[in-house]
Amino acid sequence: MFGDIRVFTPTFVIIMVVAACLGLPVYLAARAARNDTPMVAAVMGFIIGAVLPAILVFSGAPDQASSGGTVTASDGRYTLAGWLENLAFVGLFGLLGVGGALVFWFFVRRREVSEEQDDAPSLEPSPLRTAALSVGAAGAIGAAFLIPYATADRSCHNTLRDGRTSIGPVASFELRVGVDQWRNVENEVEAFRRSGDWSVRSDVRTDPSFLWLQISLCREPGTNIFMQGWADLNEVNFSVYQPQGGSTWQKDFRALYERINARWPTKVSFEDGQGRQISEPKWAAAENAE
């Protein structure tokens, strides 16, 4: 939902609590009724796995929506394609619930032990399975806390890698062009990248079903130039970040600005913090070039 690995840990904790609150009473009820079979575990696992996604998905529909060029919602109602897509989404989580329930059942199910003096079966937990379940649960919890740190982006593309929670650009400019020019923007940025020692991450898509432009250029010790395209505004934003401080960004960002301005001489503008257009800032002035 947030596209940020840092929310993995709190999400895991929340879902673990929800799963325990919903799943454990069901298991205990089935156990008390002597009906804790794999089939019951699978059915209840599917229901418990699917219930929260179903509530989120079917609590309302967007006014208009499409996926891959196919309309999935229109006038606030899901189309047939939308219903099928949502059912597949909910079903996927239901199947995950089935898997989790069967794994749980396998580890905690009781085994029958015959007793010579009693015809009724005696049901005892398996110590080995209980220990394995405990170790597995501890490992899963530990992994949930370690994954965000183990998978964190420590390259210069991550302007927050030093632990800060926010950062603002030191300079920016806007290029007023539409999606039809995005590939040309990508080519100009690539030409600029080749002129220096830059690392690049580029994701440019011009398919009408998913319009997207994000390009990141960076180099150590941390200077980052980030480009974001906005199809609805006919605009591409160029921003530079300097987490390490200093003014070494100016020469490079000015060179990129001059390249873009030469290609689209009437399409470049500058804005202040309130979105109002301003005149050319000092860093972009030709007389300040080294």
C-alpha cells in the first residue's frame, strides 16, 4: 500500500495479531469439537486469509478505474472485469491463508496414543512439532524485523540512507512538456549521464494505461538528481538533493539545466516553495558557470 519496505515490520506485527485473534479461536473450537482436520483447517484458513482483503476491496469502488486498458470500475461500480480482478486478489490471500493454516495444523495437531487400560484414545501434543513451531515462529518474527534493514537501499540513490526521515531539494526546475516528449527527455538525461560518472535508475513508461516517468542520477558522496513526470500537468520536475551538504551540485545541475533548456528553450520554468513562478535563480545564471 505504501511502497516502502520500512512498513514491512509493523504490517507483519499487525497481521500476526489479527491472524492470532481470528485463527486461534477457530482452531481451539475445532479441537474441542474433535474436528481439527486438514480440510477444516484449509477451509477456515481460506476464510480468515480472505476476510480482511475482501472488506478492503469491496467496501467501495472508485468512480473510474482501469487495468491494462480494461475498464474495471465505471460510475462508482465495478464492471465484470473489475469483479473478476478483485475476486482473484481476494482469492490469492485466501490461498495464502490455506497454506498458513495447513502449516499450523501440521505442527500442532494431536496424535493418538493407544492406552492398554482405556479404550478411548489419549491425545497428546507432539513435543518435536511444538518445538519446531516455536523455533519457526521466532525465526519468522526475527526475519520480519531484519528484512527492512537487510534490504535497505544503501546506494546514493537513497537520499535518506543516513537515517534521516525527510530531505528537501536544494534546487529544481520544471520542464513543461507532455508525455509525447518523455522519451526525448530520457534520451537527453542519458546523454548527460554519459558525460559524467553517474549511476542511473530509469523507469519511463508511455503506455496510456500506466504513464510513468522516474529517473534518478546519483554519484558519491551523495549528490542525487531526480526527475519525476506528471502526465496530468504536462510537466517533468528536475530536482537535485545534496545530503552531504556543500555546493558541489551546482556545476552538474547547471549543465543538465542548460542541456534541457537548449532542447526546449521556451518550456523551462522555475518555481518557489509555494508553486509560484520565479525568475532564473543565481545557480542557473550563465555568469556563474565555472
